[in-house]
Amino acid sequence: MAQLYDEDYYVILRTGSGEEFVTRPELDALLAEVVASVEGLSGDALRAKVKHLIDTACEYATGPDEYLEWYATRLEKG
């Protein structure tokens, strides 16, 4: 399956928080933490789930009426 994004930076939106800019490795780590907490995954299963989410989605439900969203972005030097 093709990737939705091939970018280095992402903006993160979470329930009750403002936007946060992160790198791809930071997004990987954040999603791994969240998915492990919500689904109890670890090891290869966790890495596969995180890769699948980044490649094919832009949101993840973290609980009732709670969410985590991420969008590829480009940062410009000013």
C-alpha cells in the first residue's frame, strides 16, 4: 500500500491541547507510546501498527471522545 505522506515534519493535535510540531522519529515514538497504552501491543506488533498508522491514516482514537491526529507539514525558515 502506498504511503499517504513522505515528509519529515508533522503537526500533532490532541484532545485539549494546542498544535505541536514533531519530527518523524518523534511521531513514531509518540504513536508507539499511545498505541502501547491503548492496545497493549509491544515489539514487532507495535512497530508494525505504528508504521501502518503513519502510512495510511492521520488519526487515532485514544479513548471516548479523545483523539490524536497528525498531519505532514513543511517548515519554512523565516
